[in-house]
Amino acid sequence: MSSLPLPCVKRVQQPLLISSAHKTLLLRCSKPGPPPDGIASGLPRRGSGRDMGNSCSGFPSKGTGRDDSGNSCLTADSSPFLLGKAHDPAFKWTIYGFSALFEREAIPASSASFDCCGYKWSLQVTLMHRKSGTKVPYVALCLTLSQSSLKPGYLMHALFELSIYNHSNGSYCGCKARYDFDAKKFYSKNECLITVEELLKSADFLVDDNCVFGVRILQADVSPQNNLAVAPDNTITIRELFLQKKEFIKGNYTWNVNNFLALKESVLSPAFEACGHKWHIKMHPLGDQYSTDSLSMYLQMHDPAELSQESGKMFEVTLSILNQEQGQNYSRPGRLVFNGNLGWGWSDFIPLKILKDPSKGYLVASKWSVKADITCIGSTNDVQTPLVASLLKDEK
């Protein structure tokens, strides 16, 4: 499927009609509350040995290491019409069949990685983000730095723009944000761009069920090296995601471990097949180098080369530690792209204190079970194009 150019001329659009399912979703999501006990609110992070992160939707985060200092989010009453005009982004992510995300669970969607300033990044879209103290659901964006890009002990001070494309006037609008990334903090704060209700009714931002989001890294200052990189690339990345609305391919696998307490090093499950690919579950019983007193767990492709960097697939993945006492499982969901990357997962999947608590039922007499549920929900591709001259100008 070839890459399509982003629209650059004004045209007549029709707003997406709000279905009864969307109305029901909006009504349900306007009633905030904590997730059920034992259900983690984690979001995906990419790569082998990398963390999938945690949600920021009004619930307490687990293991994110996020910091409020030096970072901002728009106020709860912000509107897309108050957002400033943004530069043409260096990464553009077009999501075709955008409403399919609303028809499934409100799990954030993460793009495949893109290169900028000598580092790997990805963009995450959260459909039902709620700032603390408000019931209004927003579409929010979050910038992710690939954990393997930054050495332990180093800090990156990043300035960037997150934006949404206005099809009516052919421009992007959004906001600037700052974040201090390190080896354990590599998800920026969510930036609220537009309310879900406004987006669904919009004839500007959601056209023919397509929505376009953008990122531009303005500055990346790494210390203690004090290196400064300002968008040195001469290319932009345009990535397209084509979502399915029916005929999903699904698969699952349960891995039983009988000697969990004897394990000290990472363990790989037997290979299993799901959605036309072979997979492994990788588990670090005492946590990996990025974890904090937690078990680490990842889903990996047996042969990552099956999906190239130019094209890939989006999967919904849920890893669940099964409760052996007929209680609730401990689950983490993710919506993510595999396109040549080895795997995705969570460095802080579950605190060891909770895992080993006999009253929880997750570990019984050294027996431990985990289930992987995998659903293919779409395909993705990308194209590299020359940067326009305006993108190469230094930010004043």
C-alpha cells in the first residue's frame, strides 16, 4: 500500500457522524473512577528490554517515574481553537479509520519509531485522557524517547511541538512542551489537544474518518555531554496507519512456570503462534536494569525481520498474570506497532511485593502463569521525503 501525500489544499469536508456507540462511549468515559483492583493501567513502550510505561488518564500511575517539573499540559477548558499554529512537523502520523479506536477499548495507540536529532522517538495518542479534576475526555499526545537511545546517568532536556492537522486550512495547530528524559523517564506528559466531543463533530480535524498528528523536535540537549542537536535531519517521516473495523485475527497463549522462585535470570517462553507470527514472552523475575523492585515482562517476535521497518502491523496486546485463587488477573494492555522491532513490554510490570503476596493469588507454591492475548487491528507503512526549507531554520 503506497504512501499518500498529506492534503495541502483547502477542500470541502463532511464531519464524521457520531454513532450511537460513540455516544455511549462518551457517556461512559465521563464517569471517572479508579481501575479495578489488580488491573494495571500501563501503556506500551517499545523495544527489547524497554518499558511500555503507564497511563496518565486521571488514575494513579505505576512505575512511570514521571515528573511534573518543567512540563506543562493545557488546562481542562482548553479548546483546539486556542491552540497555537505549529510548524510543519518532522514526523506525521495519519490514522485511517480513526473511529475504530473508539469502537474498541480506550487503550492509547503508539506509533512505530522515527529518527530525529540522532535519537529514536515515537508518538502516543490517548483518546480518553482526563486531566485530574475534570470529567471531560480529551485526545492527548505524548512523546516517547526510545529507552535504549539514552545511556543510564544521562539526562535529555527536550523542547518539542505536538500538533494535529487542520484539513480546512492545510496547517497544523498544537502546543510546545518541555520534558526531561532519562533512562527511567522516557514518556513525556500528555498534552491535551482537543476534546473527544469536538473531534468527533469536527469538519476540520477528522475528515473521511482520517486524523493526522505531528511532532517536531525543536531542541535536544543531553547532559553531562552538553551536546545540542536541533533537527539536523534532512528528511521527514510520514507514517500511515490503516485500522480494521472487523474480521480481526486473534490468538492467545498461556505460559505455566512451576519453579518461579528458583529463577534468577531472564527466561524466554517456548515459541507460540498467534496472528500469523511466532512469539515469545520474555520475563525477568527480579526485574531488568530499568525496573524498580518489579518483575519485567515483554512480548517478542520470534523473527522480527518478518515485518520490515517500512511496513508493519498494529496489534492490541494484553499480558496477564493469572490469579490462581479464582480472583482477578493482573493485566496490562497495549496498542502498538511491530515493524522490525524485537518486542514491547513493561520493565515495571508488577511490583515484586504484590506478586509475592500470598493473599493475591498470583504466585502459589512457586507456580506462576501468564497469558498473552494478541489481536491484529491494522497495518502501517511509511515514506521518507526531503524536508522543506522552513524545517531547517533554527527555532528563534
